[in-house]
Amino acid sequence: MNTPNLPDPSLYPQLQLPHSPLPGQTAPLPTAAVANPSEGMIQEALAKLEDIQLPDGSSIWPPAPGWWIGVLLLLVIVYLSGKFLYKKQQQRRRRQRYTQGLLNELAGIQRHWQKQQNIISTTARLSTLLRQFSLLLFTREEAAAISLPMCFKRIEDKLKLRGFCSRYSVLFEDLAYQDPLLELDMQEKKQLGQLIDALVAELPRVFKQGIRDV
């Protein structure tokens, strides 16, 4: 029987198997178990590690062109809105001053009426006052182009004063253009005097409604 040729174990130490210990000896530890790295080696290895670098986030500055356009439009809107509101406020203040002047004139007419009891002169002053009030509701050209009764009718339509024109039309159709020294009979004086009293009492409400509606 031929014995196979085996390699010499001393030439290949990596192929050597651990042999059984002799009596009274301990078995040798594997090479990997003996190689215990020191603390310094661990720290050195950790020192070579680098921090995780996160990508930079997007910056809000400088803004994109769209933002500049949006800000510009916003500023334009704020400017125009402020200008519009300022003009409306100025117009409202002028109307308030104008209406206050009409109310002051009406108070003077009322004092004149109570003192003089002159129907024709009081009616003439009231017609002038209503002409001035119509300038608050219509343009100057519109107010100048219509007759006094028509002006009265347009005031009624503008402010939705139902029956206002028909109640006082007799004062302004012919009477406002008569001679202040014209004598009226007692019945006419009583009827027209009651109309003047009612009109003088109603006009402040009409003036205040006019400033709200224009």
C-alpha cells in the first residue's frame, strides 16, 4: 500500500491545527482572540471619522424676482387705496361743511320767518337754499339747467322722498317769484304758513339724508 505524499506542516504554519495540550498545559488561544486592540487605537480610529455633512438649505435672501414684483404690486395697491380713502374722506368733510352751512342758513330763514311772517320773502329764501342744496346732489350744470319745480322733483327722486314735491310744490311753482309786498288773503296765508313751518322742520332731515346718499 502506497502512502500519499503530504506537505510538510512546518512549511505552512497557517494550515497547522492546534494540537492537544500535554498533560499539565493549557490550550493556546487563537490568534484573533489574543489581538485585543488598545484604548489608544480605538480613539485614533474614532478621530479619523468625519462629521456627517448635511447639504445647505435654500436661503430666503436674496429674494427671487417674483417676490420683488409682488412687493411692488402690494405697495402700489396700498398707495392707491390710501389715496382713494383720503379723497373720499376729504369729499365727505367738504359735504359736511357744506351741509352745515345750509343748516345755518336754514336757521336764519326760520328766525326771519318767525319774526317777519312774510310768506313770499321766506319762500324766495327757501328756494335759493334748495338750489344750493341741489349742488350737493347734482353737478353745477345740471342744477342750473332745470327750473325750480323740476329741481324740487329731482331732489325728491334722488333721495326717495315720497310725496315731498307734491306737498310743497305750491310754494315754488309761482309764489317764489312774486313780489314780496304782494298781499295774500287770510286763508292763503294760513295754508302757506303751515307749509313753510312743515318744510322748515323737514329740511334738516333732508339735508342730512342727502349727505349720506351722495
